[in-house]
Amino acid sequence: ELHPFLRKDDIAAFCSERSIAVIAYSPLARALRLNHAVLAGVAEAHGVSPAQVLVRWSMQHGYVPLPKSVRAERIAQNADVFHFELRQADMAALDALDERLFTEWEEWGKLDPTTVP
């Protein structure tokens, strides 16, 4: 799980140093923060949805986002993220949102894959 509300910079750096692609599982944070003021403001500034901002944030970090939806229109919208780019200030504002928000199994928050033998 990887999104602005749950950053994993240490794991991303570890993977980057070894040319390992990082999969951004649940990049939309299960829609729990789509109305967050910072996210909504960035989306409005670019004329896109908050979900598109989250997918684009993942891509600009070099992650491979895996957004999930069951609605065809949302699937298409989640893929329509190549017509805009987040500014450096947008990325910094989104990067500052980390609150260790685990939206999946809570136990994952207690695991540290960098310490596994």
C-alpha cells in the first residue's frame, strides 16, 4: 500500500538503488481521503479528479500505481493521467500528507521488510 497518506520512502529508496519497480498498491487510499483539502485543491488547480492526482503522484515518484475500480468510467478516468503534470509545489504538498494511513490489514503497519533476514 502506497499513497501520499502512507509514504514508504525507505522502501522506495531501497528498491530504486536496486532497479526494482515499486508497485503502488491501493494508490487511492480506498477513497478515504479523496475530499482532503490539499488533494482537492491540487485536483481543482489541474482540472482533474482527486483520484487522478493520486495516480499521477505515484507515477511522478516512479511508482507503478494499481488503482482499483469496478466502474468503467472510473477505470477510464484513472488511466487518463498523461495530459497533466503535477508541479513541484504540488508534489511537495502531497508528500507532506503522510499520516501512516493503512487502509488494508492493520498488521501490515507493524511489518518492516527492511529488517527481514
